[in-house]
Amino acid sequence: MPTPQYQAKRPVTALAGPYGHPLHPILVTVPIGAWVTSLLFDLASHVVPDPGFLARGSLWLIAIGVIGALAAALYGIARAWRAGAAAGTGAGPVAPVHIALSVVALAALTVSGHLGGKLAYRYGVRVADETTQAAGFRS
């Protein structure tokens, strides 16, 4: 039986991952990578002669990011926010307003990633006992 200081750290379900090894941090790399690449595809669609394949690829990457975010949500308190979508047909370059929405969404993703990292790596939430967490709050 775990000692009381470790009891709160025990996963409620197997979906949370074993104590000290939460699954959420590794799963969030899928939507982050997909959405960052989607923005790069959006921007690149303005500099190539045939931008349609990049616009279609961007749509696929957005979908992969959403699916990845849903998977991450099963394993933690993942809240992915994605504003906007690329042009429906993908025939031409991605509209500047959609690129702006991607930039805003990635900024929000950056802030939430920073806060999540701070919770895990500085305060030890879900990976450290209360004594270690308290040391993070004092420093």
C-alpha cells in the first residue's frame, strides 16, 4: 500500500499512465508537430507554382492534429485549441486570414505548453511527491 504522500499521485485509471510516467506529455507532440507543420505548409503555399498540394496537406495536418489532440485528451487534461481551417478546396494559396488564425492558435499552444511544462517540470504535478512539489513552489 502506498504511503499517504504518494497516494494522490497514483493514477486513477490506466489511461493516465503509470506513476511518474504520464502519457500526456508524449502524446501532445503529435498535434504540436502537425499544427506547426500545417502553418509552414500554409506559408509555403504562397511561394510555390502549384500551391494546391500544400493547402491539401495543411488540411490533412490539421485533421491529424485534432485526432492527436483527442488521443492526448484521453490520457490527460489536454485542451487543444485550433482556430480556423484552411481553404476548403485547397486549389490556391492559403488565405492570409487563415495563416493569421494559425499563428494565433500556435501562440496559444505555446503558452499552454509553457504552462503545462511548468506544472510538470517545475512543480512536479503528477510525477513528484508533495515534498518535491513544494520545493518547486518555493524556488
